[in-house]
Amino acid sequence: MNDYTRLDDLAQYHQKWRAQRLAPALKHMPERKPGFSTVSGMEIERVYTPLDTADQDYIRDLGHPGDYPFTRGIHATGYRGKPWTMRMFAGFGTAEETNARYRYLVDQGNTGLSVAFDLPTLMGYDTDAPEAAGEFGKCGVAVCSRRDMEILFADIALDKISTSMTINSPAAILWAFYIAAAEKQGLPRSALRGTLQNDILKEYIAQKEFIFPPAPSMRLVTDTVEFGAQHLPAWNTLSVSGYHIREAGSTAVQELAFTLADGLEYVRWALARGLPIDEFAPRISFFFNLHNDFFEEIAKLRAARRIWARALRERFGAQQERSWLMRFHTQTAGVSLTAQQPQINLIRVALQALAGVLGGTQSLHTNSLDEALALPSEQAVTLALRTQQIILEESGVTNTVDPLGGSYFIEALTDRIESEVLAYFQRIEDLGGVLPAIEAGFFQREISEASYRQQREIDRGERVIVGVNRYVTREPVSVPLLKMDPQGYARQMARLHDLRAQRDPARLAGALAEVRAACVEERNIMPPLIAAAHADATLGELIAVMRQVFGIYHEPLHL
């Protein structure tokens, strides 16, 4: 890579090629447009050569798979040893309906569960709260208590399968419900495996499903990190999510920069708590979006591993190799799905999923073709799962580790993404860090401006969306859609009523008082939350107690 004599010869050859080959070719057949760029707007050169990776040192910047800085993957054998986890995100209606979907997915070859909660649950409301009216079960499953959690995982051995939960502001409470439900199965906490998407920073940045102000919210995240490190060694207590940042309209670079900045902020809070970095860092995981630009997404994932490894080892001084490893889940881009010609979403998803595999993901969800219209039907989710299985079993892309490693284009793009991410880190640091940048509206403005640029490109036809602004048909959409149990809401309301009538009022009052005391005294919130789950406290009741202590957050108006 660094034989400069040969590079000089290559530079001369390149200039000769431009004059003798390229110029006549362009005159005979001009290129389709003046310039080419990634989905995120990074300019793409016509051809890449060793000149574009001349400054790269193989051992320093790439390394073999399983070696620092893990650009080529965190496992020496890649998928030749262990395939990625096929973790289909699912949840709708009642716990009974979603439980049936989980058992169906497992029967079809799903290797990990991922829980989608409905909007009232995500915002900390019980199903019967006035604020929850009309939203029951529409974007996920309703879980109001430990009893709902028990039904959700009935006949599923929680020590045999890992569970991911996408829940943020109420994450500590839902995790307590899960732990209590597992204890009802007779399982020790140490046997539980899974991931808690407990990333509150991205809520202030992009998704806006926050409840409490940033500081107490960060304290709750740190509580779960501490409790997990001490009691659930196989659980990833923090999944830092770039997915929602990308869905809000960010570029690939912004997704990566903002996500990694958030992850590093969580590290700082845990260190300030007094936790040894090698005790908690191995259980931080990430969640990235897989968008339409095939090579950009692969390069993004490769850059992510390298940036994280260097930060943990060189900036924070982590000693154990496991602390340097970035492990991540990926999901195909929901925002890329179209209601028009929904069947072609299968093709988009297949390409995005392939990018995730070539980028070295540890876990993957493939979206269903009908998700721009409704929650996935059984037929659609089966096709989405089969997409992963075909990539694994039939495509041959898992036969060698990091098959695109060494591509001049991929390596140059990886370097460029890393460089631009580090530039964003500096801008965030200049603003005083992540929390001051949130308060100043920095992240929100960056994403808004990127989203606006992308939409203008679509509106002007500069960015082609097949079936939307080109290759349009007028045929009516005809795909079978999911139908939820019309009696589900009544059943959920009855279960809530029975729970409140049957529980021990004195035990409940004591449990809620202990939760309040832990909030006030800044003790770790998890032990009293688990006790409250066993006392049949509901999500809404626990959030109400915490809200009294922490207050609620109103986002400032950023002009």
C-alpha cells in the first residue's frame, strides 16, 4: 500500500488512461449525469485505485478479522462460525396475539426475539389512561404490568432465547417487568440474555419519545448499566440507536457521528458513577439503519467498528479486548418502504439486508413489504425472514470473512466516513458536549436540514424512488393486511381491572413508596422496580411516581 515508487508509476498510468481511454469514451457516450454521489450526498469518483488508499496501513487501519481495530469484523471466522441472529421486530395488539407471532417466528427459524411496544407503553401510559385513547396495539404490543409480560413470553424459555426490547423512557420499568416474569418462570437473573434499547439521548435528538428531563433520564440509563453489569452478565443493558436518527432524515455520516457521540456520553456517565470501564463497556451494543446506498452502508458499518475501538482503547483506556468490540443490530430502512407498488419493497429489503451482512452485523431485522400500509401480516413477515435465510444459505456471501475488504472504493469510503464523523465529534465538543448540543438544537437542525435536502432532491426528480417519482403505475394496491383481534382492547382493559382488584394494596403502596425513595435518594432504581413489578404495580403508576420526582421535559423552541 505504501510503495511510493509504484504509486508514482500508477499516477502516470492513471493520467494516461484519462487521456487515451476516458476522454474518447465520454465523447462517444457521455455519462448519465454531471456527478454521482451516495444517498447521503458524498461525491463518488469515477474509479478508485491504490492511489485512494495510499495513506492506509493495513495492520493499523484494517487488521485481520477479529484483530484491532476490527474494521474487517470482530470475529476471526465471521459467519463461517456463527451466523448473525435473525431477530424479527414484532408486536401488535395484546400480549396473547404477539406471543402467537413470536412462537410462529421461532418455528420459522427466527433465532432471537425483538419486542415492539405500542405508543402508550413507549410513553409510559397504561392502556386505560385518557392519553392512550385510540392507540392501543397499533404500533406494537401493549404491556402495562408484569402479568402482561408473562403472557407475552408464555411457553418461551427465556434462558434459551435472547430478547431485545425497544423501549426508552420507561426502559427500566419494562426491564423490571421482564426480570420479574423470568423469576416467575424460576430463572435466575444471570441466565437471561438480551438487549435493552435504553438510549434516551436519541429521543431528544430524533424520535421525541421522552418523558423526563435529560439529566434524570441519563441517571436512569446509568442505573440499568450498573445493575446489568452486577447482576445480568449476559444482558446488553444499553443499545445505542442510530436507526431512529436515520429514519428522521439524517445522512449516513450524521447517523454514525451522532450515535457514537451518544455512546461515548453514556460511557462518561458510567465512569462518573464509578463503574470500571471493563465492567460495563462489553455490554454496550448499537443499532444501525440499513438504507438504500449499498456501498455507503457497508462502509458505514466498517467505520463504526474502527472508530469505537479506537475511542474505547485510546481515549478511555479500556484494557480488555471485549471492551473495544462494537457489536450491533441492524434493521432495513423503514423510511425507504413505499406504499406504491409494495411488492418491490422485497427487493429494497434484500439489498439492504445484504449490505448489513457484508458489513458484518451481529443481528438483523428485515422489514416486511406491507409496512408502509400496516403492521406486517404473517405472510409478509415470513418472506422478510426468508430473505435473511436465502442470504445465509444460498448466496455464498458468508463463505469468506469481509469479502469486500481491500476494495479500493470500500476502503476509501470507509476512511472518508470516519474522517467526517471525527469532524462532527469536534463540532459537538465545541458546543460543550452532547447534552449542551441537544439543548442548543444542534442535532435537530442538522437532521432537519439533511432531511429537507433529500426531500427536495426527490421532488425535483434528482433522487429516483422507483414507483414514486419514476416508473409509476396506476394499478391499485392489493396485498393482504394484518387484522388484529377486535376483542383485544376489551380483553386488555379487563385484565387491567382484574389486576387492580386482586393485588395487595398495602404491598403495592410500600413498593411505590420505595421506588419514590430510590428516586429521591439517588439509589439504583432497579431493585425497587423489580419489587414493584412483583407487587403488580402498573407502568403508568410507576411512571407517575417517577414523574413527581424528576418532572417532565418540554423541548425548547429552536429557531
